[in-house]
Amino acid sequence: MSITVQPATLGRFDDVATMIGPKRPDANVCWCLSHRLDSRTNRELAGPARGEYVRDLCARDVAPGVLAYDGDEVVGWAAVAPRAGLPFERSPRFPQVDDLPVWSVWCLRVRPGRRGRGYSLPLLEGATAYAVDRGAPAVEGYPVDNAGAKVDLTMAFVGTRGLFERAGFTKVADTGSVAGGFPRVLMRR
């Protein structure tokens, strides 16, 4: 297995669409925007405009995330960005533990048919490395603390505490959030 992780740039937009775009272009879901945008903007952005918004994000100096490749095949996506520009910054459910300008990793997605092959760890490590390369003094994630129990696939995008621990993160706080019936914790590296 030869995994590489690359920024989600405009030149890789087709791979971004493969990973986080909906099956129907007119669908008002996904594109990994629900935790990137405030709820009003997220609701107002409809159909193909959602993909165009992400295309514009991919054209910026700071990519909206990273893509994992197994050889030439895209197999994973991780959203990563400075927390200051995300709804997490203003949410009472996700505590701000100090004044560091941290980055957040909030979505990890491995392509259907490729799950269970060990892509999540290099994907999370690649997202963390991208943030650090861009000047992040610390990187946070908000995974479920599932104590090894199976997590429903619809909620697995937040990651698990065990995955974040394997990537060198430590728990620094509880959150007021739950996903898939499990409490979410604030992990930091």
C-alpha cells in the first residue's frame, strides 16, 4: 500500500467531488460544508451551488482539506482548516481550551469499498501535517469516544478517539456534543 496525502487544490477538484460530492448534482447535502459554514449559509447554499462553493475553496491559497491516494486512486478526504473561521469557534458545545490559533480536523471519509484497509490513519496524519506546514501551532479533532464499540457509518466521519490517539493526539476536554450515540471529545496534537 503506497498512500500519499495531497492538498485539495483546484487541480484535484474532480477527486474532491468523488470523495464528498453527492451522487445527484442537485442534492442539497454533503460537500463537507455543514461544519464549515454557519447554519444559515449552509441552508441557503443549494444544489450545484454547493459544489461551486467548494470549487472556489479549492482555488484559495489554503486548501479546504486533503485527499488520500492509494497509487493514483483517490481513497480518502479530510477537512482541515483554521478553527477561527469555523462554526466550532462560536459553538458552546466545543470548548476553546486556550488562545492558540489551532486548526480543526472534523471530517474523515474513506471511499466505500476501500474502508477497513488502513487509510484513516495516514489520512489524519496527512491532514495534521498539512495544518502544521501552514503554521498551525496545534491541531484539534472532535471524535467520538466509543470505547471500541462499532460506530454507525453515517456518523463515522468524525473519527474515533482511538484513531486520533494512534495519530498522536491526546484528549484535552469533553464536549457537549454526541454523534451516533457516543460522546465526542476534544483531542489535540
